Amino acid sequence: MRALIKHHAGEGLRFESDRPEPEVGPNDVLIRIRKAGICGTDRHIWEWDDWAAGRIPVGIVTGHEFVGVVERVGSAVTRVIPGQRVSAEGHITAGKDFNSRTGNAHIARDTKIIGVDRDGCFADLMAIPEENVWPLHESIPDKYAAVMDPLGNAVHTVMSAGVSASSVLISGVGIIGLMAVTVAKAAGASRIYCTDVNPPRLALAKKLGAVEAFDAREGNGWIEQIRDETRGEGVDVLLEMSGASPALESGFEALRNGGRAALLGLLAKSPTFDFNKNVIFKGCTVLGINGRRMFETWYQMEELLLSGRLELDQIVTHEFPIEDYEKAFATMISGEGIKVLMNVNE
Ligand code: ZN
């Protein structure tokens, strides 16, 4: 089969056309991939930074966001059938640790991620346990089904913080931040503010429903403006999506006392952060967000997609055949594209 392989400990991926098909165990489902999304994680793997070098086994098939069709199922599979159109939760847990057994499998200790720890979806075929497979509602188009992994990060963050009838600040409007704008709006946020350092994305955040989108390079005057517009208090909710330490600090400054902060953005290094002022005296609730709840987030995503209230068309900007993977990655890495898809079997 065709596949994009992390073939050496260095930059880039290699396209191979003679990779053996994956083995299908009794509990596995073999999926023929239709479309796959390029994620920030795939960029780290492409660029081979310190994180990738310490985590990724050389030789694996990369990729973890996809939509496809079930080709074949293992002998013990009961729920999924060949021909079904599916996506899947890419975090595979052994189901043995405390969190897996108490309804929090998304933070299990024994998690393996497709395209990171084991073979992923940048290939004609991928095998994954039946437990992880998400059969798709017929009215959800492939283009959206292919991005349910990052959309799930946005939904999990927004739903964990609780945004209904609340003012919200989203710091960082990359792919997931932009998704969080449309999700928060659909979930009933009263007013959405955004910050970033990328003017076109700030403009898009406004189109998707933000009342104000501030360029963080132009100083911190926006914090005063937010306070002025929120009874002098600050926003009810902070959704931190940038992983930039100045954004973390200013985000907490714009959060009202007793507010809720949900943190998804990964910080490149530990921030210098005033915990006394920002957390303890503020009396706020701070939530670390990882992955998607299994499978509550997936049901919520399906409901939101079926509601017709999510605007994803302007977020999924480009599609390339998988053979043009170099162009696809360049479009994503340069920032010209937001969410870039590769068409595998169309
Ligand atoms: Zn991803």
C-alpha cells in the first residue's frame, strides 16, 4: 500500500508505495482512508524537533486525523461492519489503569496514539481497535469528518469550561482556536473575544463570531477594553489555545475573579507565571485539557455538527492528493493554509 513514513531521524517524510498492509487482529478494524488532516503534531514530526526526536519511533506511518471506509473487520468485532464510513479516536488505551476504568480514558497512563506511537492514517489502510472506531452520521460530510480529532480538542475545551451565557476569551486562534470560536458560539457563549499575532486569522475569528479580535503585539490595552465591557470584572472564561507564555499571563489578567480557565495550548517551556495573583487570589478554576473525552466529546461533536451551527468551511482551506504531500505540508507550515487535508482514496 501507499504510505507516508517517518523514514529517518531528521526532517521530512518519505512516500512509499510498497508498504505491507497492516495486520488485523481479532478486535481490529481495517479502514481504507479517504481523507487525512495535517496537524501541528505532524509538523513537529516533519521538522523533527526535540519533542519528536524523543517520542516518535522511526519507521512508523504518520497521521492521526482521518475519515475512511471499513474494509474488513477482525473475527471478534461485533459493532462495526465493512462498508461503514468512519473516523476514530486516535488515543488507544489498554483499559487497565485507574482513569480508563473510571470514565476518564482520555487521560489514561497507558495511551498509545496513532501516527505518534504506532502506525497512523497517512496511508491507504490503517488498522485500529473496534473500540476506537466512530461510525459517522450520513449527513456529516467527509471534509468535516476528517477533522473530528482537532474539532474534538476544541469541543472538549469549550464544554469543560462551560461557556453558555458567559463571556469568553480565546487566546490563540490557530486551527483549534478558530474551531473553538465557532464551537463556543454554537454552545451559547454570550460574547467571544480573541487574541493572536496573526491578522488574517484574527479577521477570520471575527467572521466566525468573535465580537473583538485583538493583535497581541499592539500592547495590553485590550485587557482594559475587555474589563470596561464586562462591568470592570473581566471575562467569565479563558480558553488558552496559544501555548505562548505572554498570552497565558495576559489571559489570566483578563479573566474575572472566580472565572474558569481551560488550558489546551502546550507551552514550549515552563512559563514565569504569577500563581499567587493569577490563580490563588483570583480564586479561579483551572482545567488542563488533553485529547477528547471518550466518547462524550464525540457525541457532543456529532450533535454540534448536526445542528448546522458550526462554521468549518473557512477553517478547512486546502486539499491535496497524498502524492503532493510536500506541497500539502508546505502550505500548512507556511501558514498559507489553515487546516490542510490530503486525499488518499477519493
Ligand atoms: Zn492532531
